[in-house]
Amino acid sequence: MAKDKGARRPRAEAPKGFRDYFGAEVTERAEMLRAITEVYHRYGFDPLETSAVETVEALGKYLPDVDRPNAGVFAWQEEDGDWLALRYDLTAPLARVAAQYRNDLAMPYRRYAMGPVWRNEKPGPGRFRQFYQCDADTVGAGSVAADAEICAMLADALEAVGIPRGDYLVRVNNRKVLNGVMEVAGVLDPADPEKFAEERGIVMRAIDKLDRLGEDGVRALLGKGRMDESGDFTDGAGLSGDQADIVMGFMAAKRGYGAATVARLHDLTSGSDTGRAGVEDLETIAALLDAQGYAADRVEIDPSVVRGLGYYTGPVFEAELTFEILDEKGRKRQFGSVAGGGRYDDLVKRFTGQAVPATGVSIGVDRLLAALREKGRIGGRVAGPVVVTVMDRDRMADYQAMAGALRRAGIRAEVYLGNPKNFGNQLKYADKRQSPVAVIQGSDEHARGVVVLKDLVLGAKIAESATLEEWKDRPAQVEVPGDDLVGAVRRMLAE
Amino acid sequence: MAKDKGARRPRAEAPKGFRDYFGAEVTERAEMLRAITEVYHRYGFDPLETSAVETVEALGKYLPDVDRPNAGVFAWQEEDGDWLALRYDLTAPLARVAAQYRNDLAMPYRRYAMGPVWRNEKPGPGRFRQFYQCDADTVGAGSVAADAEICAMLADALEAVGIPRGDYLVRVNNRKVLNGVMEVAGVLDPADPEKFAEERGIVMRAIDKLDRLGEDGVRALLGKGRMDESGDFTDGAGLSGDQADIVMGFMAAKRGYGAATVARLHDLTSGSDTGRAGVEDLETIAALLDAQGYAADRVEIDPSVVRGLGYYTGPVFEAELTFEILDEKGRKRQFGSVAGGGRYDDLVKRFTGQAVPATGVSIGVDRLLAALREKGRIGGRVAGPVVVTVMDRDRMADYQAMAGALRRAGIRAEVYLGNPKNFGNQLKYADKRQSPVAVIQGSDEHARGVVVLKDLVLGAKIAESATLEEWKDRPAQVEVPGDDLVGAVRRMLAE
């Protein structure tokens, strides 16, 4: 401390793009994670916790914005020259673990993981650089039955956290179908898969932005490029009008029911082996889900789903909340995506050289919490502790003993530990803590062996209605024998 | 991926000093955190979750090793020039929060927090650079009643996670007493508190190492310095023999019972106002705890406790597990410290310029878990899921439906998703997963409307005892009607 003297004071601020979570925000998230992981557990998934830090080389360069391959992560160099970084998702660490422990893990390896991830992106309103994900993945299963299982589990998880059936939809697509369409459009040559890779990246990101940019915006990105409202220009894929038509037709291929969509996709990809295989995968997934009762009211095939991440190789899925909310400008819009995932058969191969099929889903916990708050399903008033006030500072031991007795009975309780001089401040504190009951024992009460209990919930109601009339049979303050403290508080809390 | 072609493969390794946690390691820790925070909650503490990242200026330089003020954290520079770092504990972020939200928080502010912290230290066996802490602190309470409450809560928390009374001890000391002793020894001048600051730092760290270095080692550090086994030399505080005697006498001041220890400390600090105030604080803490039933079998005054961190200003405490374990060399030793804390009245002041008293404790969750494992209280066999095997790959939907039915009945279940060709591999997988029951339905069983259940727990027992005789009344494999699947599995699990 000595050397700080005279130095300017540090700013008391979280870094830009980071935030603090208080009270119910923390417990509500913990509760949601518990509910989701309980579903994952029931499906046979085992927990895995990797550290927040990975080597940059193990993480790889898979962030959505492949335009800037080195950006997007928080990284630093160690004294020994190694570059380390904070994980940007939970999938890259899983791929590393699956490679590192490939001889020890029971394969297929079903694992779940939860925790914060970090993105070094420009922060914005509601856009943070640390957020929670809760993932489940199956490594070592090439069958689309694994993808179907993930979709079913995702639906179960959403219902487990309080999103009723009808308020969500798991939309499924297949990158292979998209690749088939790219073949047909002439931006993918099966004989030379690297050719047009950049163009396809732009196409994929453009499709992913359909919700936000609308058809015209996407069409601009497929063609020459697009200027946004701020004047920033994004390069386009340079597709001709005919080529763009094929891609746009693909996005619009969704029909009223799954079989019709599949038939349309068959047409759109005719002539592409990859495309046909992709459509067949989709049919199998739909059939598996249907047989288990996951019908179109919960899971549907939707060609407009592509998911931004570059590493997907097969089925991709996205869970969308379908109810409407008002956006910041007061316009109605669908709440949108809260989870996404897909098959990534090449991620583990990066390490081992051997193909290891894998598929999984990531739930965006913070967005899902926001949705539940929006719907009023969480975020109600949380009861604070019973507050034992301090009338006589020399009797602190007695007050602590009262709080102790309440706690042993399972009642949340605390002694006021601020300066006890001003009793009004103690009641103000109890109020701010949303305390249901204040316990008071001055020297007079002590001499008579009694304590006073103040019903703060009732007190607040009386203050609100401004008339004592309707509460007159229920006094907001009672005197009880000292040895009845626990029982009397319990009765007051139960009222 | 395209550009990685030909590049060398990344190593599939967690960075040095970081590790992965699998299965029960994750759930056992989650369970421990739940038990601890449940105690914190009952004491009226509210959860707070700050992000992993703080500005370097907000974190300050408070790591134990004040010899190297800039080392110890993982830090990096942002494009805008700001330095960010991973938090090294949960106290520094709390001080920042208490300053940032000082007008909004109900004061005194009792908060708990849990999560990983990061130390950029040389990793070693059992020494990791990311580990969990679970803290509780009270900000804005100057009274030692707040310190006493923390000590009582710490004892309760240890018992809540399964450390029985008698296997732990909360040891309490006071930095003010130590400062009083420093005054008496002539290395602290109340009129010029900065003088001898460096010497006092060395003295404090030396005392903190009494367990590890023994009396001679500490004496060397108090005097000219000490050469360790590897030949590294640590500078000493340069105290004379008489001065060192006073400090050593302080560490040995513990007597058989609290009042005798207090009397001895009174003697040792006579002549120092700070020392006297510190001893009185200790007496008050002991009296408050005693009145609530926390006697010397749980909490004791021990002058050898100093805690390494530089920011403590008053009472300091440490929870020690008193049972013996064998160290890596097979020697018996006490398990040692699993939690520590104290009063730090100046941390918030760094930001605001106004003194805000604060006190708290940090439980080293990973060490506590290691202790419970050592005692065999956790770490038993964990039951895996029921595994539905795949005899006929075209009937995947049926197998998925069976697993779904089991799950809906609350039974953990999964379908085998590897290549189903080799049935032996499926049973080996079920075994590796510690599955209790395998469900089998080939085409013959399907035609007859039955399923076969294989009791893998019983099967393992039979394999072990190598005689079927004793199990002959309980077949390891039964055939049940298909529509009795759930009931039959449930009965088998209950056996």
C-alpha cells in the first residue's frame, strides 16, 4: 500500500464489455444450469470441466468471423514463448480433450460442459465479452441418430427450464444440402474442394444473417457487397444473378410440412451426390425424432438454418423461441435463437490426423435467462433474511445467538452489523434487504424475557394501502416470549 | 481448415499447470459448492458473480509474493492500451464492486462468491494455475462481530461438506497484535508507519512459513537470510538476536486455553497501543463465539497464524484440517490449511479514498475436495446409465424410444451410438461406462415382443467370485415383456 501514496486512484469499473451479476441473477442462472444438466445427465452425458485457458494452437481459428482469423480471442504470450488464450466456446476444448484422452475415454463419448466463454469483440448494448454456455456433445458417433438425440435432448432441456411446448422450435438443416446447392450454383467443385472457399464463406455468413438483413441484404452480400447504415461496406461473394437465385431458392425451400420440404430439397440438389446424401440424413433425423414423439410442433426441417461457425460438416440445428417480444424500438419481433449446434467431423482430426465424428449443441444460457425474464417466469421478488436488530451493542453475543437459533431451524437470518446507533437505519437496511421479519430486543424487552417481531411484509402492504382498517386484526408487530422466537418467526413467515 | 493443410498438427494438451476434470470430479465439486453456499445463504450472504477479467489497475498488487509486484497474474494489453488480467482471487473484484456500487448496495454488504481464480505461478505436482475458491465477505462492518460471524460460518461450512467436529480447527489471530510485537521488537514505529515496511514484510512471510521451514528456518529468515535445499538464497529481515527472540516468542505464545494465550499476548505487547487493541479484539471474538457454542474444540486463538496476503489489517483466520495423512514421502503430517481470511479495511479505500471496513474468508475448494477424498468420504463408484444396445441398426428408432421411455421414468439411459456391428464392443462399452443394466432386443426378441435385460452389476460380481453357485437363484440375465421394460429395469436397479 505504501507505494500507492499520492498515486492516482484506480477506477472502480469492470472492464468494458464485462459485467457483474448480483443476487437472483446468480441463483437463477445456477438453477437453469442445474435443470439443463439434469436433462443432459438423464440422457447419459457425463460432465467435463476444462480450464478457461487453452493454448492458442489447440483452440484453432474457428470463430464465426473468419475474415479476421487472429481476432476474437483474448490471448497473451507466456515467458516461455507459448501463446495462451481464453476459450471462446466449449467445443474447441472438447476436441482437444477427445484427442488427448482418446485411449481412455469410453467411445462414443457423451459429455456435457457448462461455464463462461470469452469473445474479444466490440462490446455493445446487451453484448458482453464473457457469457455462459451449456453444451452437450457426442464424440465418436458418426450416425445421424446422434444428431437426432441431440435435437430431442435440446427440446427436453428447453421444456425443463420453463419454455412450454409451442414457444420454441428446433430447426434442423444439413451443411451437406447447402454444399449440394453450392455445387448446383457452381461455387463448389467436388473435384477441387478448396476452390471458391472464400466465396462460400461469404455465402454462408450471408444466409446466417437473413433474419437481420432481410432478403435484399442477403442478395447484396451474395452479389457485389453491401453498405450498412453506418457506411461500412462488406464485400460480397460476387455471385451472378442466376447463382444467387439458386441460393435464395434454397433458403426459401421450407414448405408447410417436413416431407414437402425434403422433396423440394431433393429437387434443388439434384445432380449433387453430397446434396442427395444430405437430404437423406435429414429424412432419417426427422423419422427418428417422429418415432419418439418429437413432431413438427417441436422439431422441423428448415433450409435457412446454416449456423455461422465454419467447422460444421453435416446436420446443423438451432433452437428458436417463437414468442414475440418488443425490441428496443418498440417493434414486435420473435425472440430468436437461444441454442445451436451441429456435426463437426473434422475438429478432432486436427490433432490426431484421424477422422473422429462428433456432434453437439450449445445453449446460450444468458439469452435463455433473458427470455424467461421477458416472459415473467423468473425475476420475482426474492425474500431476504430475517434481520436481528441491535438495540444494545454490548449484547451482541445475545443477538448473534438469536440469529444462530433461527439458522439452526433452517431460517435465513443475520444480525445487523452496521453502526447500531440509529435504529431507523437498521429498519431501512432490513427494508433494502427485502427482509420479511425484523427481530427487536431492547433492554426493556430483555428484562421481561420477550422479543418484538416486526412483520415487514405486512408493514409494506399497510404502507401501500395507506389504511390500517383491513389489517387491523393482524398487527404488524407482535411481542413473543424469548424462548418462542423460532416458532413465532416461523409462523410469521408462513402467513 | 483449408489453410492448415500441410501445417504441423497442434498438440492435444492442456497448457502447463492447467488440468481437466471428468465426471464425478465435476459433480463432487458442484455438490461441495452447493453445500457451502447453502450455509453462506443461511447466514444472510447474497451471491455475487463478477467476470473472470478485471483491469490490472483495479486488481492491484496484492499477491503474497510482494517481492515480485508485477508477477503472479495472467495479463494482456488491449488494443486501446488498457491492461486486463484474470482475477487471482475473489477479494480484489469484491473491493472493486463495493466501490463501484457503493451507493446502491445495502450496507453492510454480505456477499458470497465462488469460481475459479488464476495464478501465473510455476506449476508443480498438485499445484495448478487455475483453482476454485468459495468466499464470503462482509463489507462495511467495522465491528469484530463480523469477524466472529465469519469464523462461526466457516466452522459450519466445513461441517456441512462432511468434515466432522474434531477434524478441523479455525485458528484466529490479529495483525494488530503482530504489529504490537513489531513495535516492541523495534521494527515498527507508530510515528512513521512506512519505516521498516520491507523488513516487516519479510518477518510476516517468514512467520507464515513456520509449518514448512520449522523454527530454525524462520529464525534464519528473521536474521541474515536462508539458503534452501536447491541453493536459492532468500534475503532475511536483518533482525538482531534479541529482536528475533521477541518475534519467535510471539509465535510460541499459544497456551493450552484461550484466556492464557490472551494473557501471554497482553504481556508480549505491553507498551504498544495497537497491540493492546488487537488483543482486546481477540478477546471479544473469542467471547462472541463462545456464547454461541463455538468453543475451543472448533475455534482457537493461535498467534502463529499470519496469512501471507499483505492487505490484512486486523483479525486473520485459517481453517486447518487436523487429521493426519501420509505425504508423498510416506511421512505422517497434518492435512493443513483449507481456508483462510481476515479483515482488510483498506482495500475499498484504494478506489474511493474513504475507509470501508471489510472482512471475509476464502475456502480452497480443491484442497477441501482432496481432503474428503483422502478420508474416503467422496470418490466412490458412480453408476452409469442403462445402455440400450443396438442389435439391428434399422431399428434405431425403436431403441431410441426404449431409452426415451426409461428417461421419462427418471432412469438415466442411452442408446449405444458407436458402430453396432460387434456386439461384444457394445457390452465392453457398457462396462466402461459402469452401466448397471444393458437392454438387448434382437429380431427374435422383437418378434416375440420381449426384451432381454442383462444385470451388469450382478454379472461383475459373478465374474469376480468365479462361482455361479451363490448367485444361482438370481440370474444375471432375464427376459421380460416389452411393455414391462421400465418396470423390470427399475426392479433390477433397486436390487
